[in-house]
Amino acid sequence: MNKYELIFILKADQPDAEMESRVERVKEILTGYEGEVTQENHWGVRRLAYEIRHENRGNYMFLKFQSHGDAVAELDKLMRLDDQVLRHLIVVDDEWEERNRRAMAKRRQEQSESVSEAAE
């Protein structure tokens, strides 16, 4: 089972119930493929950087999940066919948090060493 991230943008004029129904549909698909949502983060309505289908605002949802690759194809199909979804993106989460934590620790150590050398 792989870890994935999904972000999608709905039209801003849709009620919150529409967002919840999309999230529930994603969860249904994932459970059908023995997957699960590990993190759910609703970012709310935000201004888009550029117009998408004559819309300048969008309602953002970010999900992290674990599943098999077949579920990703099914989710992609669902998002492409939904006319209320302005954009979506599904990416593989390659343990980004762990790599980022190690990189930040290394950067802090290098900075502390350079400060101690400058003090001498």
C-alpha cells in the first residue's frame, strides 16, 4: 500500500454539504480498495491565482490517504467527471515529512556551527 496526497478545488458557490459529500465518496472508494484517509484538512474558500472556467474563487480540500494504485485511478476518474471540481491533483507521498525533518535538522546544525565559528 502506498501513501498519497489528494487536493481538489470545488466551485466556491457550492454549500459545505457538497464538499462533505465529495469527501465521503472518496472515503467510500478507498474503503472499497482497502484504503483509508489518514488526514483531512479543509482549507476553505480562497482566491485563485488565475481564472479556471470563469471562476476566480475556489473551495479547497486536502486529503492524505493510503491505498493501492487501483483506487488512485478510480479517484482520478471521479474527479475528472465531476463538473463541480475545478482542479484536482493526486501525488505519491514519498515520506516527505521525514525527509523534511532530517533536512531541517541538518540545516539547523550547520547554522549553529557557522555561528560558533563566527564567534571565535
